[in-house]
Amino acid sequence: MPEREGGTPPDRLRFGTYLASNVTAVALYELVTEEVGRRLGVPCELVVEASYESCEKDENEVCFVCSLPYVTFERRGLDLAIPVAAPVLEGVRYGGRPIYFSDVIVHRDSPFQSFLDLRGRSWAYNEPLSHSGYGITRYHLVRLGETNGFFGEVVEAGFHQEAIRMVAQGDVDGSAIDSQVLGMELRDHPDLAEQVQVVEALGPSTIQPVAVSRRVPEDVREAIRKVLVTMAEDPAVRERLSGALVERFVPVDPGSYDDIRMMVDACETAGFLELR
């Protein structure tokens, strides 16, 4: 086990997840927590967080966090954690890189065939600190020059899973969904797969990182990174990763998220910070 400067190893590591909290996703975060604890010989616990308050207070040593709040907090001077690794998702569309898409979904029986067809229609997003559900949609509208009110109605669903169901039930016309979350939901709930269809993909974007608090000594951070990027070498672990559509983890660093910074810059320059 790596030691802190001064020779004292950490007595515990608290992991916090701020990402989608369906059963399969939580199982992935539990797996990472277990593997780090087992291989570093340190007690670890996972907390499913309900808000970013604990993230702002730097209460967790390791975070599964969306890239948008990571960049947003950084701009506020809260550069509290360092991205160390990120997942590579299964599938040809990901090209073996730590990226994901925001898939634009509509009801299968709707007449909409593209994002632009949704002008004046209703739209659901999961929450405003989500890059896949909010940030990239905002950026896409800036790129289209549609900053004067594109949607007829914008609704906060709370979670990607709820936004998917709102589209499936016809409560809203469209939504942008994290492609990993959508893949798991449509696999695990075939009834949903029969009710929605993807009409466009926004992205790709660098996928959400596993970030380690700057409070954690560098040697321990590097040890955590090593566990993450080698854990798929174990066939049993690789099978469990596959349950969340993850092939493996690869190293990332703060510069890996320059694409997210660019999108936030573009929205700030356009003065378009709220979906409408």
C-alpha cells in the first residue's frame, strides 16, 4: 500500500457518486470501490449522493462526477479534485476512447426525425449540472444559432431514467440522454426500447471521470489510477464491468476535459446559459 508523505497510509477512502443511480450503474461504482479497497488494503465505502453539496465541500476522497460540474466548480476556484481515469464503453461507436454521446430520443410513433424537428416542442432534461442532458444541448443550440427560445417547453425530470420514461409515455416530445445510461435502460427494460427511438446524437464528449481529491497524496492517487486502469485484466471483474457496458478504464487528466471547457466557453460568450 502506498504511503502518505510522512509514512502514514490513509485509514479509509470514501467514494461518492453523483451520476445516474440505477441499479446497474451503482453496481459499477460499487465494483470500483471494492477493487480499490481490496487491492490497496484500505477500507472503502460508497455513498450515493443526492446533490453536489458534498462535492463542493470536498467530503469524498474519490468521486464519480459529471464533467460539467467539474468544469463549473473549477471556474469558481473550486479545483478540488483531479481526474485520474475514465471508462471506455463497449461498442464500435466509441472507438476504444473514453467518450460518450448524448442521444436525442423521441417517441417511436412521433413524426420527429431530427433535433431540428423539435423546434417549438417540449423537452425534458435530467438536471442542470448534467453535461449530457443539459450542457451539450445548450451548446448545440448555440452552434445552431438558436438562442432566442427553441423549445416550446423545457421540463426538469431529475434523472435520465425519468426523462426516458417521459418521452416513452408521451409526456414530452424529446430529450438528450447519456448514451451509456440509455443503452442500459433499453437493454434492461425492453418495453422502453419499443417506445422510443434515437433521431440524432450530440457529441462525442469526453466521458465522466473518476476524480480524486487533492487532499489525497499523489502516490495514493496514482495507486488508485493504477487499480482502475488494470482492473479489467481480471476476467471476473471484466464481466462485471460489461454489465454497465464498460470495457475498461483508461487514464485521463484535467486536460482531457478541454472539450467540455470549450462548450461552456461558447455558451458563456453567447450569453446562453439557460435552456429555452
